[in-house]
Amino acid sequence: MIRRKAHIFNLDNLIVDYNPMVWIIDKNKPNEPIHKMNKSDYDVLKMSVFKEENLSISFNGKKVYVNQDILEILNKKIKNKDNIEELSFSFREFTNPEDCGLKPEYDLSYIEHLKNSNDDIYFILTKGSEKKLSYLYNPLINELEKKGIIIKQMYYLNQSYFAQNKDQNIKKICYIIIQNLLGSEIKNNEVGDEIKGREYDMVEYYDSNYVSINKIKLQISNFIDKLNVDTSIRNKKLVLKKATSNKLNIYKDIPVDLSKHIKTFEYFNLIR
């Protein structure tokens, strides 16, 4: 008997990199970034990590604590010091990356093992809508097709880069895995119509984020119970594949035992 297998890739931090940056802008010249920083550095500012340094600047009328390095950068770049109170953050590279001229980079080493495979391949994206980000991924899909790697479907889980809830994203990813093991749609937390040709004996899920992988491993069995799906799904196989930096062994396999229902603390925090 031929066993049908699906491969599901989370593209958030895998295969595609377009490195969007947060801009610091003068509100009077919003199209000209004064300074660019990555999202993690922006998050540090928003958490007031530098409060003890007692250096602050008003952004949109709100006090933001910065360190000496950022303050010196802004002082050098802002010619009119009166404008230092007219600063704001801009997220254009996240919401409209094409308009900002961002060019994606692709690392195909994470998917090349599926060249000329007869298995079905799916992509998941949580950080934006198809309308906004298709230009980043359509060339990738075309390039993969030339190499004999056919993408069956793209799942866009959120309409905005920022309108996200990490727990909700885990739930959505679990539902995508379950519906492909089950062969039926899941809508409004209920099992719906059959999806012809989508019932797989095995699903392999690929991600670079260990926290996400660990949450999926801990929670998916509880989601299966909560959906009250056919118990035959527990005879299927699920392997979570954590991307590594080791090019000789590019994935670490984490099998998930679906035959058991192991209650965990996370079960009581599942998003309803």
C-alpha cells in the first residue's frame, strides 16, 4: 500500500528572507527614514529596557527610552534639532515591502530534498496577506517548479504582519496539520466538509522556531480531542522537523505520538 505524505513548511523564518526594518522618521518627511532598526531592537525600545539610562525622546507624543548610541545617531542625522520632537516609527517595510523596494533572498537548501517528489507540499505564512506579499513568494514558487518541486497550496493565516496572536497562530497551524491528516476542513472550531485528495497517512511540518515546534507537539493531541475527530487519525504519523544550521544534517526530527492523549498545562490555556 502506498502511503501518502504531505510536507508543510512555515515560511516565517525558513527559505525566504526579506529582512524588513522599522524606520524612525520625521513626521514631516515620512518617506525618508532617519534611521532603520530591526524588529527585535524596536521591541527592546518599546519594553523600556533603557529606562535606567534616563535618556528619552518623544515619539508621537509618547516618551520612549533610548540608549546613548541611538541618541547619538539621531543627533547626527537630524539637522534641525527642533524636529527631534516630531519623530515617529514607520512600519512600511512590513506592510508594503514592495513599495520600499525590498528584495527577497531564498535559501533552497531547506527544500531541495523534495526535488521530483510525488508528495504534496504546502507553505504556511503567518505574517501578511497574499495581496501584500505574493510578490515575495511567487518567484520562489516559480523557481521551485523549474527544479521539480511543486507547491500545492499557500496558507496565509493573517491579513497583517502585526495583527497576530502567537497562541492563535499555533492553533491555526495545528488545524492545518489536523485537516491534512483527517482530509476534512476545519472551520469555526468544527470539522467540516471532506477535502478531496487531502487525507494523508503522514505529515511532516518544517519550522525554524523551536518554541513553536514545542507548542505544536504539546498541544496538537488536545486539539484533536477538542475537535472530536475520528479516532483513526491517531494511527497517522506526524513528524516536526526543526531546521538547524548544520548543512549536513539540516533538520532535527521530532516525532509526535498521536496515539496518546497527554494532558499538559498548556491544555487549559488553549485559545477557544
